[in-house]
Amino acid sequence: MTSLGPLPFVRVVLLDFNGGRTIVEAVEAVSKTVWPVDRLEIVCVDNGSTDGSLEEIERKFPAVVTIRNGRNLGFPANNVAMTDLEDVDYVALVNSDALVPPTWLAPLVECAESDPGIGSVCPKILLADQFIELPIVFKGLEGRTKNAAVLRGVSVNGENVFSRSHVANGGGRSSDRAGIFEWISDGSVLRVPMRSDVTPISITDVEVEVESFVNSVFSLNGAEGCERAVAAGERFVLSVSVAPKPVDVLNNVGSWLDESWVGHERGLYEVDLGQYDTSGDVGTWCGAAVLLRAAQLADVGVFEENFFLYYEDTDLAVRGRGRGWRIVLEPASVVRHIHSASTVEGSEIAAFHIERNRLLLVLRHAPLDDVVREFVRYLLVTASYIRASFAQSIRRRRFPDFNHVGRRLRSFTGALRLLPPSIASRREISSRRFIPRNELRHQIALGSRDSATGDDEDGGLRSFL
């Protein structure tokens, strides 16, 4: 970057809530950023941690500014470091479960400096691990082909890695009485994390626990001896030994919103082959790692505290879009992220906030007919799950599982309780919006032609049915 004067001043903000070793490693990584020390400030905001992580940060990194909130205020707790921005040119948010290389910041700032209308710059975010890919095949399927089974456990060399594994071309992660699971179908690909100390010539033992809903022959990795005839309702364990051929997998290269105001992470779970290595505008941004122009924050404001968790970054991005600020991907900056480390994907707390906050997003930004449609649709989909629960209970001869239904109803009533402040915010946002809603709709969908994940009918979550 060339400049006649001093480089822009950047404040990097990390949020801690009992982050343990992960947040300490994240702060250490940020502290190695290649940027003049007199133009960089690192702030760690603490949400009432009790695990000693903040004290360790203060001991190991005395130059890091720490702010104690005293209690868990969710992701909007970042606001305390995003408001007093005198002499600050940019605020960079870095998740406690994100790891940045020393050169991560300069490309983001250089991109922002190229156009004063750019309000936010997104890096290319990769999943923290590299992965081994194992194809899943169901032979002899009769009838049901989609979501034919659920994955309930994954271990590598005896280590439980289910939370860090994921399924490509699957149906998403959710939960039921037995815990968190992930849908799998014929043609899905299981990706299991490979430890950094494992060499490509090593043999890795992978064990999966699966519950099948169909009569079929289940095959993992297409290897001889790695298949099993299973009956509908059977729960089984299958092991396979593989020679690792690790791949990097994308987490986020910008985000976007569909017509139902469901948020999608662009590129999520795609193998990184350089397909997103061109800078360009995207619909919204992901709070795991982003550079925000201080002038934009002064114009638009900070996170809405009522969101607490999930969609708060999307809401701020939509507000910025409405005021005319651009959001740009800069793939020259690469960050690695432990996806859903602080709130496990598919967990009760994650599902509640995702479903509730999508409705809040609709209330605050969508045209009135969209608001009515999405609220009515939400109730109709919930009613369909009630019917499906009864049908499933008859097939399995067990009492209906209304866990998912109850969670959806709690999300709905949670959104209704926040109706008055949401309407007040809607009026204020509308009065300050520069662009019409139809143009806003176009802008927040930028990037949608490249990839889409999630389920339009379920706020990005899949049913357990």
C-alpha cells in the first residue's frame, strides 16, 4: 500500500466469553499482524468470563486493551469498542475462534481505501481444519432418497470430531431427543478434520455412527469392506481406514439474503479451488472477520442488542446497504475460522436465535407484504411439523417428539415480544434509507447466483423429521 501520509488507524476487536485457549490463540495471532504498532489497537471485550481467559490475555499481552462487561451481552457486546471512534479509521472484528495470518489486514485496508463508498470488506474465510473427503452411497434405495439417514457421531483415530466434521450435499444439522445430528443422503460427502501432525502417507481410521430411515446398503468411501446392509430404523457404527488427501474448505466469502430473508454463507462447505479469488461486491458480511469503515459506523450505528446472537451482523449490513455503503469481498486476505465453535450448530440456543432473529430482521427491513407472508408461513410450517411428528410416531411406535415444534414456537413468541421496539426501529431505518426497498432487495442478494445453503422454508435450519 502506498501513501503520502500515515497509514489508516485500525482498531481490532475480539470478544471473549469463556473462550479458553481459543481466544488466547486468536489474540496472539492478531498481535502478530503486520501493521505499524502506532496505527493499530487491539481490544478484547469480555462478556463476564469465569475461566481465566481474560486474565491470561492481560498477563501475556499487556498492550491489548481489555474491557469488562461483567455479564454476557452476546455478540452486540462488541458495541462498546465500536462507538468511541475518534482518530480511528477502521474497526476490524475478529471472532474468538478465528485465526488470522500476519498479512491478513493490509489487503482489507487497501481494498477499502480504493473507494470511500466501501463500508465493509470481507476476507476469504476458510474452515480452520483441513479435511478428508469420504463419499456416502446408499444402494438399493426404495422410495425415500433425500435425508435417508442421520449422522450421529464421527471419530478419527479414536478422537471424537463430530462437532468439527460436516456433510456436503446433506440436509443440514439439527437436534432431537438423542442429541445433535446431521442429515445425509445418497451422494453426500462426509468431511472429517485431519490433525496437523498427520502426514499424507499416514493411515487414518474413521468411525461413523449412523441411524438409517430406509432399507439399503450403506457404503462409506466406496472401499471394499466399508459397506453394510441396514434396515429402516437401525442405528449402526461403521469404520474405514483411509490415506488422507486433505483439502481446504470454504466457510464464507461474503453472505447474501434470499427472498425469504434467510441468510446464506457464500461458498459454505465448498472445496477451495480458487473459484472465489476475484474481488467484488457481495450482499452482506459475516461477523467472524470483517473490516468496517468508522465513517460507516458513525452513519449507520452499531449492532442491535435485541438480536444477542445470529443475524446481528446481517442486520447491520442491511442497514449499511440501505444508506448506500458498498460491501466488498477481498480474497487476498485469508482467515481461518472454527465454524460455530462458541454456539454449536444445530444446538437449541443456535436454533432459537436463528429462527427468532430472522423474523426480527424481516420486521425491521422487509416490505409489509413480506412481513405478513413470512410470519404466516412460519406458523404454517410449524403446523406441518406437528403433523409430521404424529406420522413419525406412528411409524416408529413411540411418543411424538415435539422438541423442534416447541423450539419454533418459542422463537415465534420471542419475536412477538420484541414487536414494539422492532416497529419503532423499522420506522427509523425506513426514514434514513437512501435507496428504495426493491433496490435494497437486489443488493442484499448479491452473490446468490454462486451458491446457496439452507432451507428457505425453515430459516436456514432443517427439521428433525
